[in-house]
Amino acid sequence: MVKVTPNPPDTDPTSPHETPNSEKPLEATDHMAGRTRQPSSIFLIAPDIDNQTLLEYACESLASANVMASDFARYLEGSQCNTLLGIEQSIMLGELAVNRVLDNLDPP
């Protein structure tokens, strides 16, 4: 008899959040200690773009992400749907915060 599917790859049973020789979980900053954050140079925002424009773009991006998450959640059930709705709510709160900053910068 011929097996149609391959064997799964060998994986390391150690959690990525634990060190192999200890029981102490790795802290999120342990692997970043001593390094400065260097943003990728693939995508850059022009340095002469003003804050108002950047905030407006962030608000539009968050609004779009909110709609996409909401639409996609309709196709899910149970905990997956609840998780995505939680993400949608976080996006919405970010959008509200950016809108408040825009209102504070340019009152009606």
C-alpha cells in the first residue's frame, strides 16, 4: 500500500516562548535587548507629509480595516467569529482615538 500524504515535518517540542534549558519563559524584550528598532526601508512615508494628512490616512485605513473585519466575521462561527469581532472592536477604538485627535487639531 502506498501512502499518499507525506509525514509531517519534525518540529521542536519546545515552546517558542521558553528557553530550551530553563523553565523561565522568554520575555518579549529578551530577544530585542540591546537593539534599536530599525524600520524597513521598503515602504517609507515622505518626510514632508503633515500630521493632519497622516492622521486622516490612518483614520481611513482603520475604517477600511473595520469594515473588512466585520464583513469577514459573517463567514465565521463560534470562537473564531468572537475573536475577529474583538479585533474589529480594537480597530474601531483606534479609529475613534484618531478621529478625536483630528477633532482636537481642527475643531469644528
